[in-house]
Amino acid sequence: MTSDLLRAKLNLETAKLQWSELERHFARGDVIKVAIGTDLIEAALSVAENKTGVIQTWLAEGRIARAEMSDAEIWHARQPMFWAVVVAPWVLVQEVLPELGS
């Protein structure tokens, strides 16, 4: 599958989820958080295509990271919404920013 087709597929498979829908994935250690400002689809594409160099750089920069217990505790207390996409076995998530003026 070409990168463009895979990007389109990942984009179509992205959904908004509540924390409660992600908890079981977190419990299995499968949640990867993607920092605000980092393109979720680009991150998912890099994982799917096993772009090790890109992934290692983003890990070092804190642009992506495995979700930790401290993240789960904050998310449980706040109950935010997330954009999420699955790149098996991982679930990449990015918190939805609250809309200004709402």
C-alpha cells in the first residue's frame, strides 16, 4: 500500500473517543500519546511504516510517548476527549483541545 493510500485509510479510521473507551487499551499498555501540535495521522503513518528514525526522534523530543499511569490519572480526573487511531497493537491518541469561545 502506498503512503498516500495508507494515510487516507488512517484518516478515515480516526475517531473521537472518551477516556472511558481508552482505559482498557491503557491497561494493556497499548496507548501512545501524541503531543498537541504533532500531526496524529503523520505519527500513525510513521508507526505503520516502521520509520524507526522518525519515531526515535519524536520519542526523544517528547512528541510521542507511551502513556503512563500519571497520564491515566489526569485523564480519569478530567475526562477529556481524544482523537484516536489504531496501528495495531498501538492506539495513538491526541487530546482534543477545547474550542475557544464555547
